[in-house]
Amino acid sequence: GNLVIENSDIHDNNQGVLVWRYAQNVKISNCNIYNNSNEGILATQDDESYDNSSMVIIEENNIHHNQLGISTAWMKNLEVVGNQMYLNTSWGLFLRNSHISVISGNDIHRNYCGGIRLCLNRFDCTLLRNNVIHDHTGPHLVQTSLFSEKIHETMLLTDNYRMLHSKPATLLGNKIYNNDLSYGDISDMIISSDYICHYCQKHQAKQACSNCSKVFYCNKVCRSKGTKSHEIFCNSFKEKYTFKLRLKHEDYQ
């Protein structure tokens, strides 16, 4: 069937938007998609077949604080244009075996695993152009011949099986910087970020995290909504950089 979603807040679900089998023309635009326990947007035919007429357009959305920003599989035609994808616990964008994919003009940043993961790309029809991919703890782009994120073994780009069964994406005019950051690098970056709210990304946030004092929030609402996604960094920072000292008064007499 056909589906148009515009100007909506979609949050606190399992998946924010689920585009499932037999979907044909789907457009998701100008939405705020956040705090969903799995994918912000999951678009899949789930029958491992390109014998479909699916056309999915995802444009000008804010997709943040989900387990995974956008995940797609077996889409015949896919356009992901002009979105903000940030602070998702896994990847900003996870592409699996789409036929024709155009990923253009997106700002993908501060996702914990990395920016884009591309799996089992069988066709020479995946174009990544004019995206800004930055400030990730992991890489800006990972491409493997494996379909499932549960399989950890990967094949090198030079592997013959890899080249026969998964084609490299075409990269044009992307801006890529500050990826593969360590937690120490991220703490330095946050200090110099002009007090950007860890949740809504607005400037001049003044309420510091009471545990690590490294991230800031606009108010109690942002603090409450952003606590879950901040927990990984917060715990790691406290473990590595916070020490408890037991001092006795008589030692300083």
C-alpha cells in the first residue's frame, strides 16, 4: 500500500516507523523520530526478494536517541535525503542489500557504533553523496558482505567472495571528520562544544550531568529523555577517569 507521514513526533515505541512487506510508495518527511527502543525507521520487505515495486523516501527528519537510526533491507528503490541522524546507540544508518539507494545531504553524527554500515550490497547502485559524517566513536562507514549484525566475522574488501557478492558504494562529495574517537576524545570534544544539549542539540545548555559533568542539558525534560543514551559514555568515563580517595584528617596534622 501507500503511506505518507509528515510533520509528526514519533517516539517511545518499539520501532518508530515500520515499513513492511508489500509496501509500495512510502514517504516520511519532516518528522521527529526519537526514543524508540529499536529502530527509528525500519524498512524491509523481509522476503529476501527484489520482486517488489517498493519506493521509500525518507527526507528532512530528525532521527535520534533510538537503538538504531534507520535500518533498511531488500528495498528496490530507496532515497534518504536531508536527514539529521544523531545520538543513536548503534548506527546512524544500516543499509542491507537494497537495489537502488541514494543517500544524499544527510548530517550523520555522534552515533555510538558509527555513521553508516553497508551490508551485502549486490548491485552497483548505492550512491552516498554530499553527506556530512562526523564525531562518531566508531568509523564513518563500514562495508561488509555479511547481512546480519549478529555475525561479527567480516571479510576484507579485497576478498574475491566479497567482490563477487557485494559491490562497493559510490562516494561523492562527502565531508568526513572526527570519527573513530575514543571516549577521552569525546570528553574533550564535549567540553569545547559551547554547551550543546546532549538531547535536543540546542546551544547554551547549562545543566551538567550530575555523575560525569561532561554533558549538558537544557532542562529537566531533556535530562530525563537523554539519560538512557548517555549511560554508556557516562559509565565508561567514570570508570576510567574517576577515582575515590579515602583521606583521614589525622594524616594531615
